[in-house]
Amino acid sequence: MQRLIWTSDKPKQAGWYWWRGLGEDTDPLILFVDEVGYFQWPDGASQEVGLTKGEWAGPLTPPSES
């Protein structure tokens, strides 16, 4: 299993990432970052990765087929 570490470094490649906000009331989310550096919040709003405040972990490796 891949070991991930939380970091304030922003994603530099497309893929799925864990993200968590800086506040204690923010639950971690899994978000897809596209090739141009944007992702979509659960409410449908898009945002540039560079404008986020929080920590990232990833990219996530998809599971293998059995």
C-alpha cells in the first residue's frame, strides 16, 4: 500500500488527491485535479489548485484489477 504524507505543496500533475482544509471542522476530501490545475468541489464549483489553503496528499494510485 502506498504511504501518503500531508503536505502544503500543491499538486503538479493530474490525478486524484486527498485534500484537507486548515480548520478542524473541515473533513478531508478526495478531489480530481485536471491537467491545467483545476479541481471541482463537491458543490460543483471549480477552483484553481494554486488558490487553495490546506494540505494535499497524492496522487492516489488506482487499485489493481483482480
